[in-house]
Amino acid sequence: MRHSAGLLRRFTRANHPARMVVVGFALTVLVGTVLLMLPVSAQHGTATNWVTALFTSTSAVCVTGLVVVDTAGHWSTFGEVVILGLIQVGGLGIMTLASLLGMLVVRRLGLRMRRRAQAETKSIDLGAVRSVIAGVIALSLVIEALTALALTLRFVLGYGQSWGHGAYFGVFHAVSAFNNAGFALYPDSLQRYATDPLVCLPVVLAVIVGGVGFPVLFEIGRRLRGKRRHWSLHARVTVGTYTTLLLVGVLAFGAFEWNNPDTLGPLGTGGKLLVGLFHGVTPRTAGFTTVDIGGIDPTTMLVNDVLMFVGGGSAGTAGGIKVTTFALLAFVILAEVRGESQVHVLGRKLPVGVQRQALTVVLVGVGMVFTATLLLLVLTPFKLDAALFESISAFGTVGLSTGITEQLPRLGELVLVVLMFTGRLGPITMASALALRERGRRYDLPEERPIVG
Amino acid sequence: MRHSAGLLRRFTRANHPARMVVVGFALTVLVGTVLLMLPVSAQHGTATNWVTALFTSTSAVCVTGLVVVDTAGHWSTFGEVVILGLIQVGGLGIMTLASLLGMLVVRRLGLRMRRRAQAETKSIDLGAVRSVIAGVIALSLVIEALTALALTLRFVLGYGQSWGHGAYFGVFHAVSAFNNAGFALYPDSLQRYATDPLVCLPVVLAVIVGGVGFPVLFEIGRRLRGKRRHWSLHARVTVGTYTTLLLVGVLAFGAFEWNNPDTLGPLGTGGKLLVGLFHGVTPRTAGFTTVDIGGIDPTTMLVNDVLMFVGGGSAGTAGGIKVTTFALLAFVILAEVRGESQVHVLGRKLPVGVQRQALTVVLVGVGMVFTATLLLLVLTPFKLDAALFESISAFGTVGLSTGITEQLPRLGELVLVVLMFTGRLGPITMASALALRERGRRYDLPEERPIVG
Ligand SMILES: [K+]
Ligand SMILES: [K+]
């Protein structure tokens, strides 16, 4: 048992990169909590209680979008700007740090490098760090600006809002969309724009670009500039899985809700298709809604449970266990059923270590969601479907809600705070901490095979 | 893709052992269905429709215990005896065949043998087969006889039943208990005996002995005769995990139901403890109840969902993915978190192949339960908690019901029929078919590591 506390010991070491990420996010959440508690942050000029402030700050930094008070109704414009800032910091932070951790893992393990010239160094050189940070910031600002422009024009020209109001709403929802944050300045999210493609499509595009992950976008960028010939395995698996899950989401929502009088029922065919598309995208942890989630069919809810748990691409603004983690396990099972001793993914061999990491991320995630659901069932009168949906929404930093979050007791809110934070950082830090771990016990024990199944 | 259909091809080969098990069970179910459709099998002397007969036959052969008609109310004594026979054949069959498949796996892979002298042969010799069959039959008859005796004496002496009636009820419930079948001759299962330890304890003991699995009992038997010095890894993991889950079940049921007016609330402390013990044991796929499952707390239900999915010991009468499968994955995660490159379980190294098999069994099981739950949600007005509980109960061949099985439409009944059959045979045949597979593609592809989490 010499190395038994290996990961824990290394994780608590001050300079472990995964630990720095966790501490950085925790400090940002604390700063946000303090700012939101100030009387100036609230609509009525009175101090907000610490649980509400902590919940909102965590939800913003972790780009979740679950709320215990209506965003526009409770917070002042100052408070809203604080939330916007927390979303932006959280989104930039997660993309930058997850990309750097991913690079560190690739580099430390001596596998294929992004830049072969740097293969000798043990850590990432400052140039690479700068280029990731610059790339993330540039990408975020460009996409957010374009989305904000499109939304502002629509709000002003289509809905007669003033330029000031339209621009503020355009920027807020653009930043919230690109960062897959799901915060909206309307109490019913984007439901009033449900059938307006000029609002819904820019939001959907921003959500997808933000959620597919920086490494994939970086690769697309390099390819567009003619610098790369082959797509990496990561990019191919991400794009393929992201697209597949998106189609599943759209088809499931369309099929199960088509005649539901509480959702798609009252809409025309065009409206049904647009809302179906929007709600096929939003479980990829965007969190905006254009129909009332409280009214969806139990079947849709269950499909969404799975889609939200899986989430989006690695090192993007989306949450969940990530589409690659999900896809890799599918390939492991496929290999097992095919009777192959090694796991092959699109012409590449999958290291055994990665398989175990994916398994660990998924099962720890299942354990966390299970525990939170159980706690919500103990603490509240809500049923399994609602408690499970809200837990997965918090874990996957999705922000979709059947409406129970606003009715939770304090302890229930704290359960979701912990779940949002661990759900946001858990899969990333766990996977990288696991991958960066030392090689354990070298001495061999005799092998023995218990019966499975 | 040369070997892409490896497992499938080998599985469809006539003499693949896993396939023979599936065909054997399917034929038994068909014979049972025909017998139960006969007018003589029904109380009223009229033919029973094929769906009800198929459901009941499947439930009996797979020792599940879910029913769409009240057992004593619908079937004649002849029909009841048919059910009893199907339970006995199903229980003996699963114990024998799973034990033999397990031995075949161990032998084929050239690992530690039960008898070293036979290590050279490629298959199991007839002597070993005979000894397993004889052992299973002897064990079943002895335990069933002892349980039947205890129950009969109690029914006759404690409740004034006639010797004939008491013996019939004693035998039926003893066989049903040992085979973890959960069929009862009372419409409310064993609720009338909830506070009678002289009925409950023999049933609990029979359930545990039947459910822990023949390989473990075989080892205990050999040890009692002084023939074996060390416990196998399989026995240690099974007993440890079975006991732990049993305690979790008892504690959860006691804690969450203590004051529930629909379950433990009205009982005295002694009664609460006895029912708590009984319902801590019964999710290990026994299926008998001594309180109304429809009245349990959502929290208890969720804990039971997990316990029922895990089930009992390998090659016993219990169902589920099996306690070893569950425990092995926990050890894989533990090794991963500790930063160890190999997985060690109680001083033994776990082969990578077994890890992947356990993963496959669990995730395919999750997929099956998910699909069935989704279908039930589509086909019925029931909520997620009830649909999920019933699906897991069918998959794990548990037989606990919140009451919705009797209200299902035909298609819903057929969903559960498929789930009971695949849940009973899937984990066993999948695990052994996977373990017996040929070694696949030998040529190597370049390794590449996508980002996880
Ligand atoms: K979100
Ligand atoms: K059962």
C-alpha cells in the first residue's frame, strides 16, 4: 500500500496543476459571492443572503445557469454585470486551463505532440501557454461579438428596443450563449423568441462553437491556415459524437414533444422544427430554453438526462463527462463484443490507461449524481424524475430546470452548489490528475480471475 | 475489420456453450408457456392468453417473480405446480450452467484450476460436469427440504393449517425462496407473516444460501471437508460484497422507512427490525415482500434500484450484474485514483480482460434498463420512479413491484419478458462468451490519446 495515497498526496502538493485550477475557481466563486452580497448588486438595494449569492456565483463561474432567484428580477444592473463577468471569467478559465492541462498530459506522456520541436521539454513552454491564452481570448471575443451584433440588430430592428437596451441584451445573451452558461435576462429564458430564427440560430451557433471545445477549434483554425494535414483522433471523435448526440437530441425532442400541448403542440410546423432544433442543442449543456421544461414528457426528460450527463466537447465551455469520454467507452465495449484484445478507435489504438480514466470519470460522475439525487429526495418532497433531472443539470453545468431549484431548501441549494462545482471541475481535473500520476507499484502479484456476470 | 463479427459468429455457432444455455432456457420458457395456456392450468378451466402465459413462464424460469395475474387467484393447483417446476428447472439450470461456464472460462484461459490435475485438458471432463450437477442438485434439495420443513411446521403448528395445506405451502415457498424466485401463493406476498420470525428467517436464510452462488458454496463445502486451504479471490470478493450490500440494504430500509406510516411506521421495534432485515435481503433479487413496495419512500426506492441492479453472487439463483462485477469496477476505480498502473484486488492482480468484461456487462446492463424504462414511459402513463424500478426489477430478476406490472399494456408486458430473459442470461453468457473469445487482431495500430473529461 506504499503508493496508496499517491494521487491525493500529489494533488494536495501546492504546485499540482489540477489543484491550481480548483483553487483558482474557488477563489473566483468567493469573490463573486462577496460582490453579489453587496446591497448595490440587488434590485432593492438590500444585501442578499450568502446562500443565494454563493449559489448564483457558483452557477455563473461554472457556467451552469441554474438560478434560485430570477436574474433580472432580483439583481440590479450592477449585479447582472457581475454575473456576466463571472460567466466570462469562468468560460475563459475553463477553456484555457483545460486546454493547458490537456497539452500537459499529452506532453508528459511523451505521445504525439502538437509541436514536435518541443517534445524534449517536460512542461509546456511559455510560448505555447501564451498562444493558447491568446487563441482562447481572441476566439471568445470574436464569436461573442458576432453573436451580440446579430442579437442586437434583431432586438432593435425586430422588436423596437432602444439601441442601448438592445445592445445590453445582445451582449449579455451572446456571452451567456458562447459560454454555454444559460443565464437569461427574462424570467422564462428565451421562450418569447421560440419561433424567431433570427434570435434562436445565432444562439445555437454560439452554443455549438463554444461547446465543441477549444482544441477542436484550434485544429480547425490551423487547418484553415493550411498548417495541418490530418485531423487528430480527439477532433474526429469529438465532432462525430457531438453531431450524433445533437441529432439524437433533436429527433427525440421532436418525436416525443410533437403533439405535447405544453410544448410543441400549439406551434406550427416551422416553429416545431425550430424549437426542436433548439432543444436538441440545449442539453449539450447550453441551458437556454424556448419552451417550459416543466412541461416536457417524461420520455424526453429521460433522454435529456443522458444527453446532459454526457455534455459537450473537452476544454470547451460545455460541461458533463464530455463526448469523448462517452465515445471511448462505447469503443471499449465494441472491441470487447468483437473479441479484440486491443481497443481501436478510427484506426488508432487506445491506451489501456485512457480506458480506465474514462471508466473512472463516468462511474465517479454516476456516483455523484446518485448521491445528490438521494440527498434531494431526502430533503424535499420532489419525485425521482425532477430530482434526477436537476442533479444531472447541475453536475453537467447545463442549467435546464423543471422548476424545483427555485423551491429548494437551503441545504438542497448547497447540494447543488457542491455538484455544480465538482461537476464543472471534477471530470477535467480528475482525468488530468489521473493521467499525470506516477506509475505505481512495480512488483507483481499473482493474477487471479473472479467470475464476472 | 476482419474479425469484426467475431463474437457474433462464434456465438451463432451451434456448439458455443453460451448459445446452448440461451437455447435451453428459451425452450424451457416455451414449454412452460404451452403448459400454462392449457385450460387445466387456470382456476376457471379456460385457456389463458399467450402473453400472460409467456410472461408467467418467463418470470418463473428466470426466477424473477413479477406477475401479471395473481398466482393463487388465477392458476389452478396444476398451474401452480407447473410454475413450481419451472422455478426449479430454471434455478437448477442457471446454477449448473453458470458454474460450468465459469469453470470453462477458468480452464480455457489456463489460469488457476479447481483441480490442477486436469489443467492439460481443453474442456471440462465429464467427471467435473457430473460433480457440479450432482452438487447443485444435492444442495438445492437439502436446503429446500430444510426450509420447507421449517415453514410447514410453522404453518401447521402456528397457524392451524392442515398438514396437506401446510406442506404444500411450505414446499412452494421454500423452493421459491431458495431459487430467489419470489413467487408466493398469497396476493400480498408474505405480508401476513411480516412480524413472524419463524416464517421470515427460514426464508431469508434460503434466499441467502441460494443467492450467494454455487461456486462459493462449493468452496465452503470443500473447506468444511478439509480439502482446501485458501479462499479463492472469487469467494472472498463475493462474500465481502454480498455482506456489505446486505448491510447497506438493511440500514437504508430501516433509516428511510422507520416512521413511514405505509411501511414500518405501525410496527413495534421488533417488527421494524425483522421487516428491515427482510427488506434488506430481498433486493438481493429474492423478490418476496413483507410490506407494500408501492408505499416505500422514493429514497428507499432509489437505493433499492442500485441494490437490485447489482443483484447477488455469480452462478447462484440471484440475478443482476452480480456482486463481483460491481466490486471489480470499484477496485479498478480505486487503483486509478491511487495512481497504480495495475489493478490489485485483495492481494491478487486483476487481468485487464476481466476489467473490460466487467465494464461491458455493467454498461450493456445500464443500456438495457435505460431502453426498457424509456419504452415503458412511452407505452404507459407511469412516472420515471415506477418505470425505472420495474425495469430494474425485471432486469435483475428481482420480482419486487410497485404494482404497475399488473396494469401494463400487452406491449409493456412483452418489454418486461425480453428484459427478464436477457437480464437473467445476458450477464452470464456475455461474460463467458467474452472471456472465451479468440484473441483478435494481432497487428498494431499507432497509439493516440484523446482527452478524457
Ligand atoms: K449551462
Ligand atoms: K426474484
